[in-house]
Amino acid sequence: MAKLAVLLFALLVSLLFAEVSSAKNGNSEEDKCEMQVEAANLAPCEEHIRQKVEPNYGGKHPQIIIQRWGDFFPWGKRHREDKQQQIMCCNELRQFELNPKCLCEALEQIMDNENDRSQHSQQDPRRKQKFEREIRSLPKTCRITSTRYCDLD
């Protein structure tokens, strides 16, 4: 009878350790994801989205932009710069392709950075919606297959 009690106690202790171990692994996955997002250079993504959302991004006056209309065509400087930002952004986001949760965290980080940036100035609410829509389209733009919907709020 004592052997049975010891055996049951050992089984109970091993189950308890297994539960604690699996809880720690869940946190370490989350920590690993957070570290990957922090290490990623998401600035090109932010720049790419700003160039799409803000027609006169970079402090250019709209009339100057009209005078430099060639910049917007595929052979124009602004188009090339935006394409370069997009390529750099996609390269960064592809590291999260196999982990949709981390991809969502990276997209959330981009949105948080933009919210911090725009908090100091008066921003049009429609601009924020456009920015969010562009963030949501990044996986598709980068040809990253992600079935997960990311809550960016």
C-alpha cells in the first residue's frame, strides 16, 4: 500500500512538473517572438506605408510634386525609392512567415510606432484608417501567406 502511495505521489509530481514546463515553454515562445520583433528593422515598412498614405510625404509641397510628376512613374526617383523601401520591408517581414503570431506582433509594432509618431501632431482620423489598411495589406504585398487576422488596436 505504501508503494502504491509513493507511486501515485511520484506520478502527481511528474504531472505537475510537466504542466509547469509547458507553461514556461509558452512564455519562452512569446519572449522569443518579442525579441525577434524588437530585432527586426521595421522602419522601411513604416516609410513605405507613409509614402503610400501621404501623397506629399517628405515635406514636399504638392505643387513641387506636380512639377516633378515624372517621379511617380516606374522610372521616377520617388517610385524607385518606394519600391526599395517595400523590398526591404518584405525582407524583414518574411522572417515571420512561418509564425503568424509573430507576424501580427510585427504589424502591431508598426502601428504602435505610427501611433506614437502621430500622437504629437494633429492627424486626420482617415489617415490612421488608411495607414492601418496599408499595414493589413503588407503580408499580401510581400506575398506572405498568413491566415491569421491581426488586431492592430
